[in-house]
Amino acid sequence: MGRPTVPTQWTRYLLNKPVTGRITELITRQEAWLDLGAEHGILKDMVLNAKTSMFNIKYLPVKVESVEKGRCRIRCEYMDMGYELAVGEIVSSRFHE
């Protein structure tokens, strides 16, 4: 399976390999720091997947709000569904089966 074909301006968002990290610190119930950053290829506005067992689904999307060398700030837009981020939660650039 190869890389998808996307417009040129979006190719920088395609990582060479999947990355997986953990939430290290909560900012609010829907914002947190993740131990992945620029050195891992993370860019502002990327959408990653937070692992969850809530709502009978495996993953919820989180958006990268800001990026530093070794960490990034993420935000979950699903607070109205009762979902909350948690320290130690796994976040990945892809879905895992």
C-alpha cells in the first residue's frame, strides 16, 4: 500500500511512518500536551487519533493546535458527547486494528 495522491500543498502532512505517543498533561478537559512534536514530523492542524473505549468506538480525532520540538498541544472537538482527554491516553497518526 503506497502513499495516497493528494494536492501538493498537503503532501507535507503525510508522514513517512506512523507515530504514536501519549498524553502527558491536561490543559483543560478537551486540550492536552502530547509527547510528539516537530522532531516526529507533527505539524499544526494535523488530525491525530486518540484511543478510547467510550461510545463503542476505538478512536476519536484530535487536532494539533501548536507544535514544539518534542511535544504538541492537541484539542478534542467532541466534548459535547461527554468525551474527555486523559493523561496516559494513546494518540496515533493512524488507526490501529
